[in-house]
Amino acid sequence: GERVGSAGILLSWNTPPNPNGRIISYIVKYKEVCPWMQTVYTEVRAKPDSLEVLLTNLNPGTTYEIK
């Protein structure tokens, strides 16, 4: 990813070489990594012709798990 300001990151990816059918969207899930509290994933969908997504409103200095 590429940092965008202090509270955002631009994620990009490549099209799968052998997709299992037609791609209808990409789903990116992310959450804060917090050892003392369970956090939930936020889900962002990207259109099938898009190869990037901008995650915003992130907390500076915080570790995130992205999948």
C-alpha cells in the first residue's frame, strides 16, 4: 500500500492470473490489531474493473490487519 496523508492508505493489487469465474467485485476487510480488545472488520468493496481502494479514517500509529 501507499500512504495517503496521516490517516489513509491506497491499496492496490493485480488481477488474478486464473480467476474462478467472472469477478463481480473485490472485497477488502480491515481492522485494528488490539491485544486487549476484540475488534471487528470493516468491509470495503471495489468494482471489478478497479485494482485499488483507498482506506481512510485510519488512526495514525495504529497497526491494522488487512485481508
